[in-house]
Amino acid sequence: MRGQIRNPLMSRTRNPLNYAIPSFPIYYCFLQGVELGLKAYLRHNDIRSMEQLKKIGHDITKLLNIAEQNGIRQQLPWLTDRDFAILHSHSPMYKDKEFTYIRTGLVNDLWPIDDLVEVADKLLVGITDLIGIGRHPIDHPWVQAVPENFN
């Protein structure tokens, strides 16, 4: 519709072919966000050192397994088994850089981008709340310490 803004990530309902021809950079970016969010969660909870996280590399499955062993499912109860399955299923392709160096036939192995976007959003919003980032600046303790007349 003319003059109306639409979200191109949520176009599956408008054109069923869109998830037969996904945008691989979008998958990569969302999975990179998931990787970084999980690493931030693990660091915040003193579960892994930087060196240990570097050894895990880009393996989302390993990160998820460690996070699950340390209570992420209890801390983010809205994440379902299906959500974890979506993330686990994309991990090998992400780890092996298949979203960067695309091979033929990859499309058949992917969940619809809409599903990945939804899961990444649920996970990252929860993690940012747990570790204390993404809040309105007035909620941070350091804001309270700034004098009123500070310019």
C-alpha cells in the first residue's frame, strides 16, 4: 500500500516465495547477535573467561548448551523447545561460515527468517534485561551520581 511502511523481514505472509530465497546476510547478522548475546550472558554470570569463550568460537550450540546448564531456561522461561531447536539447527551453518560462503542447496536446511528473527529477539531482549544493558539511561546507577547542574 502506498505511503505505508512495511517490515521487509516479515514478508513471508505477503509472498510465500520469500523464504525460498532468503537473504543470507540477514541470517548471518541475527545469528551473530545471538552468539554475542550468549557470550555476554556467560561473561556476566562469570561462567566463562574471555579465553574460554574464544576457544568455543562461533559454535552457537556449545554456547546454548553451557547457558542451559547454567539456568538460562529458568531465567528466560518464555523461550520454548522450538526456539532452542531453531538456534541449534542454524549453528553448524553459522559456525562453518555457510552464510558467508554460500553453497547450493542450503535453502532447504533453513527455518523461515521470520522464525529466526522472533527467536533472536526473544533471546536478546531477555539477555539484555538480565545483564543490565539496553535500559533507559535514567535506570543506571551512574546517572544518580551526576550532579544536577552538570553540563
